[in-house]
Amino acid sequence: NVPFEASKNELKELFSAFGVLKTLRVPKKFDGSHRGFAFVEFVSKAEAAKAMEALQSTHLYGRKLVLGYAKKEESVEAMRAKLQSQQGGGSKRRKAADGDDATGLEEDDPEALLDFSL
């Protein structure tokens, strides 16, 4: 899990040292605090690989970062479809509390998308 003390700006600063970020998404709970994980998407696979290699043993606020490439079938669209099939629900879009579109990740290059937690 991402330490709850860590801000989105701190995560952006940490990961942008390895390349240009396409998106950084930090899902939030209803109370506005983050859920303890994040999705970082780089412009290129090479930048994602550089961050992955460099940050494998990194600690943030005393907690070890656990990095992994997001799986293609675990895209936001796939997760939304899975949730809808489990709930039998309609297709409602929501905005994240920080203004980012919670469903707006593109799947141009799934290997450039890192999923990390601590």
C-alpha cells in the first residue's frame, strides 16, 4: 500500500524522475483519503522499465514500494465491466475526488502502466 502520508504530488515527483508521466491515478475513498495504491503510466515502456528497476527496493515513509506492471485484462474498462457484471449495474461514470477521470486511462501501451503498492 502507498503510505497514507504520501501525497499525489510526492508520487508524481518520485516517478517523474524516470520519465514523462502520461497519467498518475491515486484512487480515493469516499472520505477523500486515498485507498493506499496508485497507477502510474509512462509515455514509453523504456521509462516504465527504468522506474521499475530503480524503485524495486525503495522505501517511502518507511514502507517498501511494491511495483508491478498492470495486466491488460485488469484495465479500468475491464474492472468496470467485471464490477457491472457482478452487480448487474448500468454504466455510470464517476469523477475521482482529485478531478481525474476515474475511468479515463488509455490502453495505448499497457506495459508502460505500473501498478504499485507497499
